[in-house]
Amino acid sequence: MLRLPLIHPPLLAALGAAGHGGRVLLADANYSHSTNAGPRAALIHLNLRPGLVTVDQVLEPVLAAVPVEAVHVMRPDGGGEPAVFARYRELLGPGLPLQPLGRFDFYAVCREPDLAVCVATGDDRLYANVLLTLGYLPPRE
């Protein structure tokens, strides 16, 4: 029995196997999971139907389970900022600013071998993708 808010066994296993500097992609429903994810990334399907589950619904328990040192988001082609970014900032707090990347740069980073996990969500909001870089656990005193 787990006491964490994250109880999905394959996602827990994939996060547990990822180390410092590994990346975790929480991808929206429009993201091409088969062509724009690193070759060694574990693919976790949480896309039940359009709109379910959303990236922020996955982000919240993931943040409770792993340390994060950086967060990248996909910048819309036409500029501006998606409304969902405000929710991400709320969940991440001021210590983890969103770092926007252009769409093709975002894809390129996600195809790198350090992508450990790709979570396919049903989030139908445009540009809802979040790329987390895992931090480290400090040594016990």
C-alpha cells in the first residue's frame, strides 16, 4: 500500500528508474508519442478519452514523487501563452519557472536519449506539454 498521491505502478517504476538529469515528458493528446520521444523512454498511456486525464492532473502527483530541477514547455507558434501555463506555475511554485522552447526545439529535446518517461495524456488543450528535468535527493545527514 502506497502513501503517495501517485499510485500508478508502471509510472512509479519508470520514475524510480530515472535518475538525476533524466527527463519526464507529460504530453498532451496532440503530441506524437511514437515519433517525438527518445528511443529509450518508457511510454505510459494515461489517455483514456479526450480531456481525460490532463497534464496538470498528472503533474501534481508526479511533483509529490520526484525532485524536479527544471521545467520546459512548448511555446505556441503564434506567440502568446496558453492559459494552462498559469496552472503549471501554481503547481510548481516560484522556484521552478517555466522555460519555453519553440515547438521544433521542444520536439528535438524530447527525442534525446535522456528522455526517461513519456506520459501520454488525453489533455486536449493546445500546447499543454510539460518536460521535467529530474533533480537529485541530497545525502542524508
